[in-house]
Amino acid sequence: MQVFSATLNQMLVLFIFMAIGFLLNKKELLPRDSSAALSKLETYLFVPCLVFSVFYKYCTVENFKQKSVYILYGTAIMAVSLVIGIFLARLFAKDGYLRKIYTYSFAVANFSFMGNAVVLGVFGEEILFDYMIFTLPLNLYVYSIGTASLIPGENGGKISLKAFVNPIFISLILGAVCGLCAIPLPKFITSAISSAGGCMSPIAMLLTGFVIGGYSLKKLASDKKVYLASVIRLIILPTVFMLVLSALKTDSAIIRAALCATAMPLGLNTVVFPAAYGGDTTPGASMALISHLISIITIPVMFAIFL
């Protein structure tokens, strides 16, 4: 019950910021293109600062040796999720590009923006380090095959090595190196980085709400397939993974990381990348709206059952 209350409280806090972002768009209190600015702040500043801060603080030789098994489990979860995603997408969509959107949505949840925010809010920084180690393989997929597949048109599906050279991965490597080598940094620098990282969660949810606010709620809520996809993503898939991991007598810390990564709602990349390349953003926005609303209840329930 304590886990349920703590998680529900965190979800409601995040939902408040999501609602504020929605209203900021609907009331036109911010320019329509503010989502691009918020997204860049997250990608180039807040998330990298959070990642660097956590890895710098907790990435020691001792910790890394103990947590390396997390990468193996994360790789297995990612591989199985992708196979399941490809199969389910064939049932949900006949159109080639829409099928890619469903494949991505079933393969990975919003484990980054939403997952980091939930883990940080419910469990704290130390557990966030475990979680980031576990989700390394998921990040590799997202920044290679995953995002490439979301680009509409002839170039869709092509993987560029430049995708791996991004602020989040660079900050992860820098934080890990500085942490492993115990490189001392001035306190004012670490404080500034930590403060910027603290902005990640509220800005991420403001961005989510702002993006959804650009669409007609009636239209977004009318796609019945998205409700089923959300149930599969939020309940069925994480439940299957938890039962299998429990049957294999997996360490409880790894089970926690796996649940946090797989029980999150459908992500925003299915909106961001189609928008950047002139594709249809409606399916992605519908997935984001419905799954995030449902997750307010499902995430606390899933955490209470399996943790």
C-alpha cells in the first residue's frame, strides 16, 4: 500500500504539470512552436544534466561491476519486446508506416522522460542509477533503429551513426568516466548540473501536455485501437515480463528496473519524428494522450502488485 500511495502521488504530481502544459497550449499562453523549444531544453540540457549528475555520483568501479548484469537483462528485454512489437503491429495496422509506429510503441515505452521522472520521484537517485544502467540497451535501440523507423518516406529506416552522438549519450559517457576516475569537480559546477537535472521531470510533462494540447481531444480519443494498445503496453506486457522474471528467480532490484522500464505509457517520439519530417502525427498524439491518462492508475497498481 505504501508503494501504491507513493507512486500515485508522484503520478498525480506529473499529471498536474501535464495539465498545465495542455492549458498553456489551449489558451495560447505560449507560442504554438514552444514544444520545439521545450524538447530541445530537455534533450540538450535537462536530461543530459540529470544523466551526468547520477552517473558522476554513483558510477564507481564497485557499483559498475555489481550492476553490469543489468545490461544483460536490459538487452534481453529489448530483444523480446522488439519481436513482440513486430508481431503485434501486424495485427494493429496494415499501412506500412503506421505499422512502424505501432512496432516502436510496443517495443519501447516512455522509459526515458516518464520513466526517469517516476523512478527519481518514487525511489530516489541511487535507484535511478540502476535504472539507467538497465535501460542502456533500450537507448541503443531508440537512437538507432527505433527513431530511424519513425522517419516517413524513402529515408525511413536508415540508421545513421550520428544518431549515437547525442547529448544524452555523451553526458552518460562523461559522467561515467568522471565517476569511475573520481575526477573532482568544483561544487558550484556539480550544484548547477544537479539543479538543471531537477528540471527534467516537470518540463518533460509540460512538453507532453503541450503537444497533446495541439490536437482535438475528441479526435484523439476516438481511436479504439489505441485503447487496446495502451492496455497491452501498460498492463499485459509488463505483467508477462514480471511473471517470467519472477519464475526465473531474478533479483528483486532487476525486477524493479524492468517493471519501471516496461510499465510506462507510450512515448512521444511517435509525435516528434513524424512532425519533423512531415508525417502524420495524429496516431502518436492519440497514443500519448490515452496511455498517459490511463497510466495514472495502472502504474501505481502495477508497482503495488509486483514490487
